[in-house]
Amino acid sequence: MGSSSMTKTALITGGTSGIGLAAAEIFLANGCRVALMGRNADRGREAVQYLQQLQPDCADKVKFFQGDVSVPADCQRVTEEAANWGGKIDILVNSAGVYWEQALADMTEADFAAMVDTNLKGTCFMTKYASSYMEKQRSGSIVNVSSDAGVHGNYLCSLYCATKGAVNMFTRAMALELAGYGIRINAVCPGDVLTPLTEKQLQQYPDREQALQEMASVYPAGRIATAQEVAEVIAFLASDKASFVNGTVWSVDGGITA
């Protein structure tokens, strides 16, 4: 990850599956220490085992920390634990997120809280606590996993769109706030990606394959993304190769917002 003589430490929320786990693979392959944050301890253990089997040489460079990003105290504790373990925090990837389709008429206050607390509050507080470490070392990179739904409106997910639109504007504003400390912050906006979250969505339909084809048909590329394709962009933005990229909202959506 650039020419730094010291091993970088990356903290990834939602790191036990999907885009977060795919990013962890790349960071590990690039020589980083990787701290995974997630709510589920079993999934955390499985993710660590998966990464260790994939890259046995890096077995001691990956660790799981249990925590819920919607709880600011967890954000603070896990950031501290990860920094103590890794010696510092160079990279934060805010990949934890929730999604469901819902008409506004059906939305409850609990639905609102669950979506906003994970997608927006979690991103804000993880950024707050991780950037405090980055400020001391006067360097760091943060990548927020947003969505094409933060760029344009999508049918039956107004609340999700609102949270991701907020993440995009938070990213731009924080780029100005943190630039003086040598910290960069960017967002990636994937469209549909083949992840456990999407699989859950597809399982609701009687014919999964047909549902997947319909999902893919709206993309100019004629398919949806893999988690790896999004993770490659995250890894680039987090790396020294993107040293002059700051405050951007990168579409990784096969052209759907073009």
C-alpha cells in the first residue's frame, strides 16, 4: 500500500461479508494488518478463518472485533482496540450498512432508526473516532461505502436513498475538515452487487435467476457487480496511488447513473 516502511492498519466495518470482506482480502494481500468489525461473533470468526486460509502467511495480520456501528460507544471501543492491536489506524472503510425495500407509507419510527443509525450514524461516529488517531499521525484515508441510491432516487427505498445521499455529503464536507491533517476521505457508490445482502433480496422471489436477470437488465453493462470489483476501487482510493483524490463520490455501477 505505497512506500511506507511500516505496515499499515486498515479497520473495516461490515468486514465479515460482501464488499467489506472483499476489501479485507485485497488489503491483506497488499501487506496491511486488517481489523474487521461486525456484530456477529460467529461470522467474525468465519471471516478470519477464511482470510487466514486464503493467505496463511498473513494469519497474524487479521483480527475480528465485535461491535455495532449504530452504537457510538462500540465505535469508540473498537477503534481503540484496533489501534492498540495494529499500533495505529491508517485506513478506515465504512462498509457496514443495511438495506430493505419499503414504501414510505409502511415506514415505522423503528425502521427509520435502524436504517439511519447503521448507514449514517455509524459512518459519522466511526469517522469521528478513527480520524482522531489519524490526526495525531497526520495521515490517513477513509473510504465510505455509499450507493448509487445516494446519487439518484430509487423506487421503494426513499429512506435508504436519504441515508446514502447524506453519506455522500458527509464525505464531501469531511474532506474539507480533515484535509489539513493529511487525511483523505472518499466514497464509492456501487449499484447492485452480488453480496449476501443482495442474495437475501433475491431469495424473496419465487425464481432467483429470473429476479437476478431483471436486476441486471437495467445496467448498461448487462450484469451487476461483484464485491471484488467494488473492493478494488476502495483499495485504490485508500492507497497512496490516490494521494490527490479527496472528497469524491466514485460511481462503481456499470454505467447506471450515466
